[in-house]
Amino acid sequence: MFPEFLPPAVHQLSEATSIEMAQQMQRQDVITPLSPDPIATAYVCQGAGEPPLLLLHGFDSSLLEFRRLLPRLAARTQVWAIDLLGFGFSDRIVSPRFDPAAIQQHLHSAWQQLIGRPVILVAASMGGAAALEFALAYPDCVEQLVLIDSAGLSAGPAIDKVMVPPLDGWATAFLQNAWVRHRISLRAYCDRTLVTPDADCCTSLHVAMPGWKQALIAFTKSGGYRSLQAKLPQITCPTLILWGEQDRILGTKDATRFQQAIPHSQLVWIADCGHVPHLERPEATASAILQHLPMSPRAEQWGRTEENRKESTRLAQSDEPDRES
């Protein structure tokens, strides 16, 4: 059974990984500083182990973007995928803002209420820019970064210049068009045979969610994510940069620019792959990530603290008098 909050078109999914991901999707009411009302936030969680991974999707996308990668990672450790504010299947009605600062506030609140311990952020495309800003703002929350064909070195989208009525309606109608979204997917992949009807459904399913048009306009008019190049030397956590050798969306020059700018970073190229290695080469992408998952000192410390807390609780309970005596 699919969650009731998903659009009816979810029944058009045909691939096992897509169906399973959609069926496992949940929404949690997340309390944020953005609104007096909680924001229903969509997520999927699989697996167990430390340190947990948190997956962040790209622009005008959803956590379904990780349908082929998440199960492979969850075989090793706990993995979360969360829809960013204004995107995917999270609620768009409650929040008054959809700019990068609001996305960061919402993500931190979601992290606090759902996970609450240091994570490895695995982020693709625009999600990479969101992950970099999160790591800069909350370094104690992030053990490592994994950037997959990441944004963050260029200025915001030029489309923000046309986000005024009536051009904003025309622009979103253009992006809503099934043929346009299909053409974008074809450009994102190196192997175009992977752009199947199921893939098209995954990339467009969230478009039917209430408030999609208004949130997309608001985010784009905010300017989106600006260049973070000047801040990259401040990244203190180890960073793995994964990049498709045939990326036709962002090109390939930014891969080495990220590596040169971020301390303690390593670049791994994904062969025969375009802009979406997590979809096009999920085995190679998962393997590269899992090879960089040693138990971190902070995760070990958190584990010891948690075990001590549980032990203290157990001892306290054992010292309590018998309630029935």
C-alpha cells in the first residue's frame, strides 16, 4: 500500500525499487522556527548501524531520487532520505518561506527530531549546496560529506529573472510539462535507455503535490543557492567528491575545483556516467561511499554515551521498589 499523501500517479510506478521506496515513505510533523504549525516532512529510513547517512536530493526533485542507492547503503548502516523544504512530498502549505535559509532551518529541525546524532551527509546536485551550508552552520552535526555532482560553485539559477507574473506561471508550466522533464532526464543520464517510463514518473510525481508551483516560484525568486567557493576552505569534515565522467548538466570542471577548495577532500570519478551516478551507477556509487565509512570518533563517542545512558536507566529501574509490593 502507498501512503495516502502521495498523488494517484504513484500507481504508475513499475520498477521494484521505486515501488518499495514509495511504499516505505512516511511523513513526520517537524516543529520549526518557520511556522507555529509543524511541517509534515517526508522521509524514508532503512537499515541499522553507525554512523547514520542522510541523503539530500537535488533541485525540483524528491527522495525517490535515491531509490536505487539507498537499499545498497542500508545493507551496511542506517540510512535516511529526507525531502527538503519546498520539494518532494513534504508539506508546502505551512511554511511562509522557501529560500535556502529556511531550508537549512527546516533540515536542522528535522535532523534534531528524527536523527539527533552526527550524520554523514550524502547530497546530489543542488542538495550538495544545501549540505555544504548545513555543514558550515552545524559542524557538530556532520561527520563527513559526500558530494555527488554537487552544485555550490556557481551563482543561483538565471530563471529567477523571469519569476514575475505572468512569466513565473509560464516558467513553472514549462517545467511541469512531461516532455520537458523527459528531455531534462535524457540530458542527465549518459545511458539514455535508463530514462524509462518509471524514471519519468519518479521525476514528476511530486509536481502533483499541493503548492508545488508556488513553492518553486518562491525558491527561485529567492535566488537559490549562491556560490559557496569563498566558504569551502572552512569545511572541516572529511569530504568525498563523486562525479560522473560524462556530466552534461554541470560539466566536469567543478569536480576538481571542489577538491582543490575543500580541505581533507578526495575525488572519485564514476565512469560511463552522467549527472546522476546514484541513479545510473548505483553499485559503483554505493561502493565508493561505503569504502569511506570508518567508525568516526564522534560516532564512537555518541555510541558510548548512549550505552552509558541505557545502562544508567537499567540500573535505576532495577533499584526501584516493586510497585506491586
